[in-house]
Amino acid sequence: MKEPANNPWLFNSDANITLVCAELPVDRRPIYADRHNYNYVSLSAFADLDSLVEIYGHIRALNPASTVTIRSAHNLATDDLNGHIVLIGGIIWNSAASWFEQLVNLPVKQLVHDGDVFQATLETGEERRFSPNLIDGSDGAIGTDVGLFARTHNPYSPAHTITFCNGVTVHGVRGVIRCFTEPALSASNTDALATRLPTTPFCALIQVEVFNSEAAVPDLHRDSVVLFATSPASSLEQTVELRQTPSSQ
């Protein structure tokens, strides 16, 4: 299936594209992440590997003239700032995501020390929180997660962009990425995004359903899926969509 011309992963330039991922804490890494191990695998130290593999292949395929580089957050170099940047994962382990979130002043913040939720600022100044839903009687299994998909101009290189792919858990990260990589819904979701948030910058919180520990592909045409969205018509601060009752504060 041919990708639509306005797929958000088609950058329409030959600029460098850098994917920035978090690394797992040292005590959570497999033995193959140790450089001294004779079976050393550098990517085994990365978090959100499912998301990284999926988005890397998709971006490479859509942007054959671009150099696509994978960086860990703490190895991000100044030269990497001169193209498009895609941040994969949340601010708990991805220090680059935390830095850029503050730098561009997103109207959505991830609160990791207060229940690990997303807090969105509405045009009225009111703040609302969105969190995952657990499955009743499942001893903590997640039924739905919340993912953040946002894009703004790169302050270090205004002709290029910074894209945030985040979630409260790994399922939210994977869900927002699959919106535009899964063939069955890619074209439809691209159309929904272009209709709802047609220009950069934009910011959206998306509900991601989880089945058997796998993130399902969100359908952005469903009213219950897009929880919050903002458009540049209001300087990235005004809410243009707010659906579904958010979690209580």
C-alpha cells in the first residue's frame, strides 16, 4: 500500500533524521549490553526497542535520501541538532525528551512524581490529567494507556522539526508510532491528523488500547481516542479538541 503524501513520517527533504532513545538503567540491562561481553549488542541497552525498530524501518523507507541515525539520549551530539529529531520514550529515562519538552514549552507535561500521568493545559488555564486505565481484577494489567504525539519546529534548526513519541508506559509510545506505520490504518490516521491538526506545531494525547500486552493501533477518527489536541492557530496553547472525561486530579 502506497503511503499518503502527507504521512507525518515523510519529511520531504534530504535532511538528517536522528532518532533519540533512552537507555535502560544499568541494573536492568541484559548481559549483552556490556561492552566487554563477547556477544555485545549495543541496542540491547536501549528502552522502547519495539518502537525504535518499527519507526526506524518506516522512516528509512519513506526518506531514502536522508541519513537516519540512532542515538541514545546521553550520546546526542551538537551535530545531531541540525536536522529532524524524533524523541522516542518518556522523560523518566530519556533526558533529551525532558530537555526538549521544557525548551519548546509543550502544553502537555508528563508528571512522573505524581502518579505518572500527562497534564494538559487548556486555553482557560485549567489543567487536566490523563492516565492509563487498569483492567479490573487483573492485578495491575493495563487496559488503556495514554500516548503523546507532538511536533514543533527545531529551535536549533528552524527549517526542521522535533517530534515527541511518548507514553505513560511503553504501550503509549508504541501506540502513537503505530498510528502511522500500520498499513491498515496509516492512510486513515494520516487523513484524521491532517484534518484535525493540519500544520506544525501540533500536540495530541491519544488513548492506546492494550490487548495481551500489545499496543493496538489507535483509530484517530474515533472521538474517544483523541483525548486532547492543540493547533498552531492558537500558538500551541489553545485546546481545539478535548474528548473523554480525564482522570480526576
